[in-house]
Amino acid sequence: MNKKNVLYVKNLNKTYSKDSSKSTLALDGLNLEVKEGEIFGLLGPNGAGKSTFINILSGTTMKSSGEVSVWGFDIDKNPRQVRASIGIVPQEINVDPFFTPRKLLELQAGMYGIRKKDRITDVILKLVSLEDQSRSYTRSLSGGMKRRLMVAKALVHKPPIVILDEPTAGVDVELRGNLWDNVKSLNKQGVTIILTTHYLEEAEKMCDRIGILNKGRLVALDSTSNLLEKIQTKKVKFTVNKKVNTQENLFSSLKILSNNENYLSVIYEKSKVNMRDLIQSIETQGVNIIDISTDDGDLEDVFLTLTKN
Ligand code: ADP
Ligand code: MG
């Protein structure tokens, strides 16, 4: 069955200009489609433009140019329908500490004009595993619980698309797992998920497809498994007798993890660099290679290779 696109982005640009002399190109010709029912992950280093993108979707940042439609609605022509179609969990936690989770969700539902009898407060509290805390002051909740409350707030109007910006940032390891389970179960109920994250291992586990953003441009866009297969990386650690000069040409296509008197560790794409050339260019510097150990790369290495410098 052909699933429909729930997000369509064409040639999206965003320039922030502080004054006429200094401007930042935060999104540079972004093209993207997300299909119904997917978990789509947008990855990228700090400053890549992830939050800018999400803030454009949520209507808190204006795009400079390009097309965006959400759930079939154009963001310029039907901003209200776009907002009704998405639930956004922003990067910053903002929940009023003096309300209980239940009260906060009721207020949020009120803001969306949802009548009392149509509210699903208990269902949502259960989904994010906050039933037991529903009547505690929010200020007494842990960071992970507050984050889950943010997710809950995004769900009151039953949006078909939920967008989470770095949902697990600052959440400790155990609670992170809990949050991901919540997101998975939401997805099982048919909700399309778009998320940004720094935790690549989790992106690898969670996401059906991944886009990697660097300096406002997509440097990769594929299914998680294709991405790992296509961009085959290798991690190599050379034990050496002196420091390698990495200013040379060949090294510019590698991601250098560490380089000192004893070791040189690099990641490279198998299709771009060959091990024999690498060894040769080290040895022609008069450096002795004492030992070599290699590892097949994971998503983290793919990410580092694609977003180097
Ligand atoms: P990410 O979420 O991937 O870390 P952001 O979208 O926050 O990236 O930032 C992308 C770029 O845009 C960065 O260079 C950042 O400094 C800049 N930027 C973000 N928000 C603003 C703003 N309100 N005003 C000016 N520049 C901004
Ligand atoms: Mg961000």
C-alpha cells in the first residue's frame, strides 16, 4: 500500500539576520518528505538547523523561502490546520511548576478548545506513565517526568503527527528508555513521529528513516538500514612510533578522532579511501606503524564522517 506524505518540504531556506552585515543561513535548500506512520529521525551536530526546521513547522519561526505542507495543508495558506495536525515537543522544557500534570493537560486542552467530554487526559497520562504523578506538583517531578509531561501536552488535541526536538536531551539513561517506549507505542497507534536527536544509537534503534543535516543541508537521507549499508565506514587505530602529519591531502577525506605520538585513530568511508593508500601515506612520512586495529563503523561513524569539520 502506498502511504501518503504527511510532511512535504521543498527548497526550504531560512536566513537569520541580526543586522544587514551579519546573517546566518540556517536552512539551505532543504527537501524532505515524511510518510504516514513513519518514525523519521533528523540528526545533525549542534547548529545544523534542526530546531530552526521544527520551529518553522510549529509556526514560531518564519521561513525565508520555500514550500512546506503538513497533513496536506500549506503552512502559508492554512497555518491553523497545520497547527492542529501536529503536536510539538520543543527542545526547552516549559511546564508551569505550580500546576499538577492533570491540571496542565486540562488547561492545554482548553487552549485547543476541546470540550470536557472529548478530553483524553487519563489516556494521555497513562501513555506517558504519569498516572501516579497526576496530582503532584510538576515542580516535584524528575527531569525525565517533566519531559514526558511535555510529550503529554503535545497530545491533547490528538494530532496525527508528533514532532519531538531532542526529547531525550538531559534525560538520564533509564528514563530515556521509558520515553522511547512511550514514543514507540504512540507510533504503533498510527501516529507519525518526527524527532531530532543526538543519541545515534537510539536513532538507529527507533527510526525507520534518517536524514542527516549539516550546516542547513541534508547530507544523507535514507532508510536507517540503507544508510548503514550504503555508507560503509571503517574505524582504524594505528599504533605508531611518532605523530603523523595529517595536513596531507589524503587525510582531508578522513574524520580524525585522535592523533598523538602513540596513536592515530580515524574513520573513513570505504568507498572513498583505501587502507593500502592510507598505510602508504603514513609510512612515506617515515612513521613506523607498529599495530593496526579496525572496526566496522556504526551510525555514529557514518554521522561523524558526513558532518566532519
Ligand atoms: P540545531 O537545533 O541543529 O542545534 P539551530 O536551528 O538551533 O540548530 O541553529 C541553526 C543556526 O541558526 C545556528 O547557527 C544558530 O546559531 C542560528 N540561529 C538559531 N536561532 C537563531 C536566532 N533566533 N537568531 C539568530 N540565529 C539563530
Ligand atoms: Mg536544537
